[in-house]
Amino acid sequence: VHGDINSSCQQTALNIEHHFVCLLFVCIHLRQQYLHQYAQHLDLFNFSCSLLLRQGMTIFEKTENNFIQQEFPTLETLMSSNSSDMPPSSSVTNDESSTDGLWDYKYLSPKQLEGFKAYKYNSQDTSPISQYICHPFWNWIVEFCPKWVAPNVLTLLGFLMSVLIYIILSVYDWDFFASSPDRPSSYPTIPSWVWALCAVLHLLSHTLDGIDGKQARRTGNSGPLGELFDHGIDSWQSGFIPVMAYSLFGRGVGFNEANAWECLGAMMIIHTGFIMSHWEKYTTRILFLPWGYDFLMIFFGFVYFASSILGTAVWRIPLFGFNTVRLVEAGLIFGIFFIQLPQTLYNIHVARQAGTHRPHSFLSSMKPWVSSTIINTLITIWMIFSPNDILQSEPRVVYFLLASLISNSATRLIVSTMSATVCELFNFMSVPLALLVSLVCLFQPSLNVERSVLYGASVTFTLAHIHYGACVVRQMCAMLNIAAFTVKQRS
């Protein structure tokens, strides 16, 4: 600095790829300290700092690291200080140094980010099926998984297998008539090999969902991001389960047949159970894993395999005067409302008595139910007052729309639960959904118009949900300084 400032700054600009952060702040510090002493070199100093900043932002953008933006938010302020002494051409523009893009929207507030930093996983799994069947099997199978495979990759692969089942069944059975006794003569049946493939994919999906947390502990990569990603995926996947099962039993109109309304109700009941589990954690700080989930996944894996051998007609054989459809519905209702709900209320009561619950008021503690209730109500109103009975015309699209909406609501609840913040009362998706439902019910459009509205809403809300999830994951990766789908090596 006391020598040739001009050559020093030139050398600094040449070495920015290796040491630009340190050199940049050295330049800024020296600029402030020796401003008056070396005023004649101020323009060159500003040019060098500007060049360092621009090149540095480019390098960090390529590595998806916003270290400068998070840790040194006053960088541009320092460089623009004493602007009266700086020529206009030497300033750094905000547009050139900005790294915000489509997938960089900040859904998480600073308070939520701080809550995630302090988060500690706390759960209880007392299910006999989990304790004596699933976990021993998962502990054995995870040992065959390479340690370079990231836990979130396993979670995503498991979800994609469920999506693949959904797509395969959509191709072979779009209207759910393939297994129905009321199947039109021109409607094809589902080949037995499809059910066998669905069984394999279903059980693999459940296995991958079970070993992702164990893989995280094996590789030393446990953290809030993995849990959020896992449970957020589960909230979406849970909506596919009753829809895929609907193709097993077939769509009919008789007492012992499953109609489109029953599948819609089953989706809402399963989502109610999912919301209930995380509402329980929202209040008690402990995630009590429900007993029914592992049983349901294993049961449907068995049903897929049996269907590939015996055919789907076997599920219409009466048992105690009822076929399998009615027994499954009765078991679902009993499990959610007569087993899970009393247990949830008891756990909340115990936490309040022990003083370990979150200090929410009664109204605040009920907020997690508002958003999902509004969505379910709006969808139900649309289906009831649809001028073209759209649920009977396009049931699969209606189910997919509901799954995306409820998953977004559940994921936001999970974010509030893990970050120890108050759950939001309304989901922003409820506003355009309410507008669409109002317009359809008010103007009574034709079938083609209403179908276009339904398809457009499904695509739009699904993309909005994906955008929310991707941006939240990227925001947490930036906060934790990790990558979502690679294993962070531990020393």
C-alpha cells in the first residue's frame, strides 16, 4: 500500500479466482483508512473493488453459494460510501451483482430460519409393526446402500416410484372402470403384470422412505432439511394412496361398490390423519408416528401382489356380508377417528399437564386446521354445485388437484412446527381457489370450459406447490451451507 498502489490493485484483479474475498475486504478497509492519504488513487481503487465484487458474485453464483450476500450485507454500502469522491463510472450496480432468480424466492422468514437452526428431532414410534418388522428390515437393508448416496436422493426416489405407479394406472385405468363390475365392454382391463410391477414399486417406495433417515445417520448428514423434505414428500404421497387403491376395487354405483365421492372422502380422511400427527407435534414438540401408516403400506403391497395372481375380482367376494371396499373404508374411519384422534388428544393433555407443550393459546393451537379445512370445503362445494358433475367426468384430475393443495398446506404446517413459529391461518392458494369455485358456481359454464378450468387449476397449483418446495429447500441449503442431493463429507 505504501508502494505502488496502481500495480497492487492490478495484481489483485488478476488473482481474484483464489483470494478475492480476503482481498476485496482488504481493499475496502484500506480505502476507508487511507482515503485522504491516497485520494489520487481513489478511482483505481473503486474500479478494482468493483471488478472483484462482480467476478466474485459470478463465481459464487456458479457454486450456488450466497456467502457474501448473507454474511456481508453491507458490502455494497461500504463500496458506495463517500460517493462524492467517486466518479459515477466506478460504482457497482445492484443488477449486475444480484443472484436472485425464479427459484430464489424467500418463502421462509428470518424467524423461521432461526427456528430451524435450533431444531432438534424428537419422535416416538411405538407401532409393533414398525418395531418388530419394518425397522429390523430397514436396519439390514440400509447397510447395502453406498455412503455416497444422499438421504434426500432416497426420499425423492421413493416418491418418484409412487408417482410412477400413479402414471401407470392413469394410462391403463383413467376413469377407474378397469376393475369395476360396471365396466363398459370397450373399457380394457389392467394386465396382471401391471399389478405385480405396482407391488414392487410400492414396497420399494416404502422401503426407501424408511431407510432415508437411517442413511442420514450413517453418513452424519442428519438435519432439519432432511426431515422437512421427507415429511413434505409424505404429505403429497399420502394423497396418491387412496387414488391408486381405487383402481384396485373399481368404480361402481352399488352399495358394495366404490363411487367417486367415496375416494374423495378417503383422501380427505387420510389427509386429516396426516395433519393430525403434525398438529400433535405442533403442540407437544414430539412427533408420535401413527401406527396405521406402515400397516397401510404393507397391506396395499400385499393387495397389489394378490391382484396380479388372483385378479381384482377377488376383492368383491363378500366377507361378513361386506366386500373389501366397505371393510377398508370402515378400518380407515375407525383408525383415524377412534384410535388416532383419542391418542392425539391424550398426548396433548399429558404435555399440557407436564408443562412441556408449546405456549400457544387455544385459538393459536387450532390454526393448523383452518387452512386444510378451507381447502377441503372449497373442493367439496365445487363438486356439489358443479354444473357438469365434474367429479364424475374427471375424477382423477380432481384427486390430483386436492392432493397438491393439501400437501402444500401440510408442508407449511411442518415448517411452522419445526421452526417453532405460529402456523399461518390461511394458505395463499385458498384465495384463487375460492375465486375459481365462485366463478364456476356462479356462471355455470359448459363441460369443456369447466374441464379446462379444472385442468388449468391442477397444473397451476401443482407448479406453485413445486415452486414453494424447491425454494424452501434452496433457502435452507443456503442457510445450512449444504447441498440437498449430495453427501456432505465430515472430518
